[in-house]
Amino acid sequence: MPSPQVSPGSRGFIIPIGGAEDKVNDRRILQRFIDVSGGKDARIVVIPTASQLDSTGPRYKKIFTYLGAAQVDVLDYRERSDTDNEQWLSLLDSATGAFMTGGNQLRLSTILGGTPVARSLRRRNAAGMTVAGTSAGAAFVSEHMIAHGRTGATPRAGAVSVAAGLGLTNRIIVDQHFRQRDRLGRLLTAIAYNPFVIGFGLDEDTAAFVGPDEVTEIVGAGAITVVDVADLDHSGMADAREGAPVDLIGVRLHVLTDGATFHLHTRRATPPPQTRPSDD
């Protein structure tokens, strides 16, 4: 279960990003991350654990500094023993925003899971710190995480492996690079295992800004596919043989673009505000 909020509405933003976010031109998603993390007073920690490239952390540090953050530090946890670093824990405990990069989400779960770092991220988010993740970092934010799986549009028994994530929220399960890598089937499969969570399929350069009021706003150039199984009538997962397609009856699906919202409690989707036409 997520850490309890310090007070009602105190939880910080949770921001899964579908990967390949714009880092060169308008950088809208990354700028919005800085804005909700304190703007010019933002103290950001970058966690490049999912990546094995030495350049990943410094690249995001340069971007966030350019976007106006007051302080940016890279916490390069490469082994579980690194998570006891007291100086890095102090920086994490005083940060207003944490950003987990892309790479391999199993590196995040196996290196950070159950450590003081994971506990601090959960506790600090409950108290108001923003936590964002792109690609692998996006998959890791929820309680249940898609570790890997097959491509394709049809749910199939055994087509996806699910592992424990960070647990900032137990309401959603995230899949990233969604349209670009044809991942509808594996998201449906993950949900079919236990039809409690809401599926968020995030296209590249697209983010879900999950606010403390449980309203999610879509930001970016692509779309988010929301798979809602609150009214599911039937799941054939328990009886399907390995690799066989799975019946799912009563699935509700939304495709939401920039400016649209989705309420995690009421499960109501709202389209983007209509742009008023110019008089010219």
C-alpha cells in the first residue's frame, strides 16, 4: 500500500512519462515537472539507476538546471550498498522533486526495492515531494510493475511478467512506449491477472500528471490509453492455456490527449478544454 498522506491532499505529484520526452525543443513535460516541484526553488535529485550509461544522470542535471531548478544532484545508485550513502539520503530527504530515468525497470526494483531510498521516496511523496519517472522509471512508480512481455494487441496468458514496483500508488499499472511498441495486449494481460488496477498506456513524449486530488492530467504530444476494468463482466485468464488469447468482457477504454483528465476515484474521463476560435 502507498504511504499514508501526512494530511488530506498533501501527497506530491506522481508523474509517469512514456519515454523519449522532448529534451531539446519545448521540453514541456520536463518544464512542468520543475514547475510542480517548486519552480525556481526546486531541489531536484536525478536517479539514473535504470540506465547503465554514465551520461544519463549528467544529461538530466544539465537540462533541469537550464529549466530553472535551484539545485540538481545526481544520485547514481549502481549497487544496493550505495543506498546507504548518508549524504545522498540527506539530499533525497530535502528534495522537492525526484526524477527516475529510463533503462531497465528491473534494475530499479532489484537495486532500490526494500532499501532506505525506496522508503524515503514513498515517505517524501506522501508528504508532498514530486516523483517522476520516464520509460523504466514510469513503470516503477506503481505497486505492480510490468517487468517485460510480448508485443501485440491481444491479451494472452503468460504474455507478461509482473513484479513489485515502488508502490507510490496502487491504483494504476503503467506501460510505456505504448503505441510505438504495440503494447495494448500486454497491458490488458497484466490487468487480467487482477482486475483491480487501472491501466495507463503512455505514448512517447506523453506524461500523466497524477495530482494529490487524484485527478490525472495528460501532457505531451501523444496520447494515454486508459484501460478501466471496474465493470468487467468476465476474465478468461484463469482457464486460458499458456500463450492462448484471453477473453475480457466489459473493458472500458479511453484515449486521452494533451489537456484531457482522468479521475482515479470516480474513473471519469474529461476531454481537453475546447480552444476558442480566433475572431480573425
